[in-house]
Amino acid sequence: MRMTSLRVCVVRVPDDVCPEQPWRRMLSHAELSYCFGLARAGEHLAARLAAKQAVVAALCWPGPIPWQGIEILRTPPQPPEVHLTGPIEHWRQTTHLPLPQVSLTHTPHHAAALAWLPHTPHEVNQ
């Protein structure tokens, strides 16, 4: 039976949020569009960075964070979803790990994310 991998990451919300900051190398166009379309964009941007860091930890990814290979997307009223591409998705598949799930929270000063690897129905019955 596999143990649940659960990771938490907390980051500080930036004081000044400008679309030209390093967000472009860390977040996808879809993530940026979503966050900058909301009233408190900085909180949402920080929450996605925290989520990406938590996802990497939950997967035990052995390299630097592949920022563009991880997307945290949300279509209200659904919760955020993790989308992986490139080397990190290949890693997940070859290590036979489930797709991580995430939960995000934020305040004006901090954002946090929880990432975990859900059990498959087969594992729950073992």
C-alpha cells in the first residue's frame, strides 16, 4: 500500500504586481489571464506559485521546478486542477504516480497550497 504524499507550500504575496515581472516565465498564458482578470491578482498569482512548488514536492520531482510544465487551472465553480506536460508529466507516468490534486488559499499577505497524490480505487481496497 502506498502512503499518501502530502505537501504544503506558503509564499508571500508580492506588494507590487506587474504583468512584466517574472510571472511570464513561471506561469502559463492561461494562468496569467485568469489571475490578472481577478480583483486581487497578486494573491492568485502567489497561490499558483505555491501550488506548483507543492506539486513538485508531492511528486518527488528530482530536478528544478519546471514552471511551464505545471499549470494550475480553474474554471469556476470547479476547484483548481493540475495539468502537467513535458518532462514532469513523463516522470509522473513512468513512476506510476496519480495526477496530484491541489487546494489553494490566500490572504492579502500570504498564499498557501496543499498538494497530494490521491489514492486510486484499487489502492483503497488493499
